[in-house]
Amino acid sequence: MLQQTQVTTVINYYTRWMQKWPTLQDLASASLEEVNQLWAGLGYYSRGRRLQEGAQKVVRELGGHMPCTAETLQKFLPGVGRYTAGAIASIAFGQATAVVDGNVVRVLCRVRAIGADPSSSLVSQQLWSLAQQLVDPARPGDFNQAAMELGATVCTPQRPLCSDCPVQSLCRAYQRVSTLGKEQTGPWGGTLPPYTVLVPLR
């Protein structure tokens, strides 16, 4: 539900969804009409259909047992990609696997002062590799949620709150911008610009 949709919008839908279908078995037995009716207004209706298809596959083909690794989630459940699989596996099942969304990309690029285009296939793969190296094996779900929340609330695209950032001391982009700020006064007052183009990815 949270894909391309803000938390504040999702909360009521999620609550109603869980009240109506608290288990995979309940969702699997629902009709597509019921699913679409409850989803109405949330947009991207294929997400609701995929959720039901996934529930039906787990119940009918996997004996009611949810896949618990990122690899098996992608393999067996329709519509589950790398990001969703990593989120489910790390948060629900404690697998030490990375999650990379737009917020995490921005955090990683700034912390490591990566100026290469993150949308390119090569850079994207290296960002996933970097995220995998950094994920906390003891608390992977908490780590991934914290990284996403950091990008959403502190390390924002415009006017990031660098003074409130818990990883400020590790942030190479902040260090570089701070150094430049001492040499000359810039339009961002010593904080990061809306986009960060500093050094090539190595």
C-alpha cells in the first residue's frame, strides 16, 4: 500500500483491510470485486490485485507458509520485486538483506559523496551492494526502516536538516559542503544543495 503513497493516506485503508481480512486465508477467499471496492480511492489498483494473488498462491500452492527470504519472495510471489522482497524479509523475518528506495539512495549518495547517476543500472547495483554491506545483521528490519525514515524526514531532497542528522559526522557530502561554506558563502547556508554532484562512484 505504501508504494507511491504516503503513510497518512494509507493508514485508514490498512486498518480497514486488516479488519476485513486479518489472515492470508481470509484474503485468498475474497473476491476481486471486494478487493477493488476496499481499495477504491487509493489508486494503482494492480497493487490490491497482486496482494490477493500472492495470498492465493501462498494458501493454495505453498501450504499456507509465507516465503521468508528475499530470494524466495521474489521467486514465488507475483509482483514482488527486489525492494518489496527486501523490506518483507528484513522487517518481518529478520533476514539481513538490504532495502533501497529513493530515500535510501539519497542518503547513501550523500553519506558517501556519490555523484554518479543513481538511476543508471551500474550505479544502482553498486548502491544495492553498499546497502547490503551496511545493513545491521542483528536488527536488519530496524536498520532498513531507519534508513528510509532518515531520507524521508531529515535527508530530504530540498533543504535537508543536516544539523539534526544522526550520521552527520559520517557524511562526506556534508563535510565537503561545510568546507566550501568556510571558504565562501553559498545560497544554501552551509547545508546540502537540493542535489549532490560531488565525486564519481568508486
